[in-house]
Amino acid sequence: TFTVEEAVETIGFGRFHVALFLIMGSTGVAEAMEIMLIAVVSPLIRCEWQLQDWQVALVTTMVFFGYMVFSIVLGLLADRYGRWKILLLSFLWAAYFSLLTSFAPSYIWFVFLRAMVGGGVSGHAQGREENKQITSMCSCFNPFLSLGKVFWLAGSLLIIGLASVVNPTIGWRWLIRIASIPGILLILVFKFIPESARYNVSTGNEAAGLATLQRIAKMNGVTMPEGVLREPAKERRGRFKDLVHPKYLRTTLQIWIIW
């Protein structure tokens, strides 16, 4: 028998990982554009709707509030229904509410819709982190994981550059519509992203997990390890209260404070 980790090590690094890196990295571009959008739109909506300082600040607060709440919800759903489905849902969700924001008739609607965008964007992390875990098991992929931060920076620079051209000419509503394009394009290439083999095996669907691994091996031009795909049985899954167990409490608090 062999495990998912052993199969990934045998398959090694290849064309599949490069393609996956570019697609999942591009989610960072879309995410950065949606998050940083508020910084370049706030001065304009302040003037249009005669907003006070706290009202402008509330927009950003609600975006991250939506991100915080839905990251928990979508994380639980991803564990139950799979990463692929939740990742697709988050792309559709974020693109839909982002486009709706460009038609917001009032400040209240704008705040609500941007909070929904933040919720949708939070789902991007479910698939991106899962693919990082799978691909990072191949040691030669680790440099690409660090390079992935460039995508967020690229998205931030792109939205600022677009704002300098679009805002003074056709207005902030068109800037929001243009900013939603990367997320829509990602939906079109979404079929390339496979469901996590680790997730399939953990739910007892070894056949689907094996099919994913075989697909990766074929793209990389290598052979699968011999034997039957199996994962060692686990006594139980982790629970939230494990994070505050005396054994892990100090580490948990340190990570929370750092973030």
C-alpha cells in the first residue's frame, strides 16, 4: 500500500505543479484587488454620499468582518463537502457580489455588498491552502510557495494602477466592474483544479483520490507507485477545543496575536 504523501513524493514536481501554482496564485491577484479596492474607492464614495470618517472606516471593517465570519463557515463546509465545491462557490459568490456593488444605490447597500464580497473572497483560501499542503510535500516546490506572495503584490499594484486611470475618467463603479474580471476568468479555468486527493481519501473515497493522483502523474510524465492507495485510520479528527488545551494554548495564543 501507499499513502497520498508517498504518492506525491513519487510523482515529484512537474507541469501539473507549475499550472496549479499559476492558477491558485492568480486567486491572490483577484483577492488583493477586491480587498485593496476599498482604499482607492473610499475617497470617491465619501464625496458622493457625504460620508463621515467613521462611515468610510466602517466599509473596510465590514469587508474583513465578512472575511472573518465566512472563513469559518466555508472552512467547515469545505471539510464536509470538499475543497473543490467550496472554492467554486467562493469564486462565484465574490464575483457576483462584486458586480452588484458597482450598482449600489446607497451607502448602506455598498457596505452590505462589500461585506458579502469579503465573505466570498475568504473561500479562496480553502483551496489555496489545501493545494499548498499537497504540493509542499515535494521539497522542490517550496521556493514556489514563497514566490506565491508576488501574486498578492501584483494584484495590489494592479488595482492602484487601474484606479489612477479609471477613477478620473469613467468613475469608481466601472473600476469595481473591471476589478471583478480576474475572478470571473478564474472560474473559466476552474475545471483544471482537481479535488484534493487527501480530502477524498479522508472521506473514504480512495477511487477518486487515486484518479486525481493518476492525473497528476500523467501530466508530469511519471508512473504511480505500485500497490493500493490507503490512509492509516485516525482515531478522531481535531476539534476547536484542542486549540485551547493546556498543551497547545501558548502556541495558539502566539499565532493568534501574530496574525
